[in-house]
Amino acid sequence: MNNTWLKIKIWTKLVIIGIVSLSVLTFVAANGKNDATVWLWHDHSFNVLELMAGSFIFGILCTLLAKPIYHTLSQIQHLSSKPPEPLPPAPPPISGPVASSGDSMTPASDASMDAPPQS
């Protein structure tokens, strides 16, 4: 019984693919030589199939860009609705003398301040 339903599904898909393919071929044969005048380029004629392909690609690009644009706009709206966060407190200032040799950031000892510089 399962085989029968599988065969029906496969044949239904094949028939639908055949009908769509036949209609596309008929459309291409009927409109392959037709030209359309587009007002954007000073009455330049384009092939109807070229215009359809360009429109299709433009639609795909717009569809792919729609979600990131919407997401960015919602992020901007979310940021503008929240009050700004306060800045973290500044670290306390370093007190006492700092060693001048090397890259060390540790305070210098009192003994090193009294000793003469070595050459």
C-alpha cells in the first residue's frame, strides 16, 4: 500500500514539473524576439527576457536585503528607547612615586629615590 502512495506522489511531481517546464518554454518561444522600451534609458529597447531576468535578480537582492535592514532599524529603535547607561566609576589615582626603569608600573621604594643614578 505504501508503494502506491509513493508512486502517486512521484507521478504528481513529474506532471507538475512537466507542465511548468512546458509553460516556461512556451513563454520563451513567444517572447524571445519581443522588445520592450524602457523609459529609464532614453527610450532604449531591451529584450523582454533580459528585462525579466533583471527584474528577477533585483527581486532576489531586495528580498535578501530586507531582513538585515529591518533588523538594523529595530536595533536603532531599541537603542533610542533605552536611557543611556551611566559610565563606570573612574579608577582611583595612583599614589606615591612610580619607578622610572623598565615597563614596570609598580611604585618605587624609598631607597631607590635616595640612591644616585647608575651609568
